[in-house]
Amino acid sequence: MHRKWWKVYFFLALALTVVGIAMPFFVDGGRDLPWWDWIWAPLYAVQIVGLFGFVFWRRLAIPPLWQFVFVASVAYEIWNLFSTATDPELKDTGHAGLLVASVATALLLQVPMLIALYLYGFRSKELWRGAT
């Protein structure tokens, strides 16, 4: 059952990442986004690859790479959640509940990814010693 949950999460995260990358091309004004609004796309794509390696127990690259991806992902999520929570345009709308719900949803979706990357990079010593 343990691996089944991770496989379900993998396919959910994969679908959300693909939709997140493709959606701006189908929404009005989405193609006009500045480059810094796309900084998450390569990071999330690499996270999906690491999640695949963890879920399907495959050695991909080397552990220090996944350790770096984990640290970069944590730093990005902290920055993203902080910037969302302190955005004056969002605060002034009077929709505090929506802001709290969006932060909670982001955490709900990203915390399993961070756990998987941590386990893959730091705690999967038997995987890295064995053959794929």
C-alpha cells in the first residue's frame, strides 16, 4: 500500500505540472508573462524526475544532485509562500480566507514532494548501493 500511495501522488503531481506549464499558452495574456514567472517550471520538472526515481525505485543521477534539488525546492517554497502571504495586492482585496486556502493547498501539494525528495536524496542508501 505504501508504494501505491506514492504512485498515485506521482501521477497527480505529473498531471498538475503538465497542466501548469501548458495552461498559460491557452489563457488570454498567459504568453505575456515575464520570465521570472516561469522560474518554477524547470524546478518542478526536475522534482518530477526525482519523484519518479523515488517512487519507482530507480537510480537517476547521483544523491548530491537530489540533495541540492531538495534544498532548492525548500528555499523556493519558502520564498513563494512568503511572497504570496505578504503580497499587498492580495491582502487589500479582503479575501483573507482565499489567501489562507491557497497557501494551505500549496503546502498540501508540495509537502509530499519535499518528503519524497528528502528520502530519495538523503535516506535511500540501499538504492544507491544496489543496481537498478
